Amino acid sequence: VLLFVSGGVDSTITALLMAEAGLSGTVHAVHVDHGMMRHNESEIVEVALKAAGIDLDVVRDPDFFMNASTDIRGTQSKTLKETTDPEEKRAIIGDAFIKLRNREIDRLGLD
């Protein structure tokens, strides 16, 4: 199981329940620091989840997100760091997360 953990309530509780159920060997918990978190938020999430017994990988790749772009209605967008339109930013970030997910699946050797 590949579980992305934001540090919010839903994903954190899911990770804790999976660990308590004894699934820790089959769960790959990943927290993504995309460079847009609050100051020290990723470090706080990492420390808290590891203290709770969650086997957590932290992916720190803000450059990947800031330089990401996507296809929007048949046109390649600007990079995220160059984009001001909120809807375009959402599309770019969503697409970047999918690409990062696929990269993590390959890195972890998951199907």
C-alpha cells in the first residue's frame, strides 16, 4: 500500500490505523515537502509520525514542483513558479503529484 501522508487528520489517522493493524511492513508512507508548506511543517510531521511508529519516507523536492507545468486545454502551461492563475496552479500541482506518485511507485518497486 502506498499512502501519501500530508500531516493532516485524515492521512495521519489512516497511517496510525494501518500501523496498529500490523500492516507496517506492507505500507509505504510518504510525506511530500513540495516547498509550499508552512515553516518547519514537514519536519514537525516527520518527527510526529516517526515517534508514533510510522515508517515514513519524506520526499523533499520543491524544485520539481516549482518547475512543473502541465497541459491545460491543449496548451502547455507556464511553470508553477511563473503562474499566477489559481486554477492553473491547481492543475499544475495536481499533475505534479501524479508524476511524483509514479516516480515513488517506481522507486519502491511497487506495481
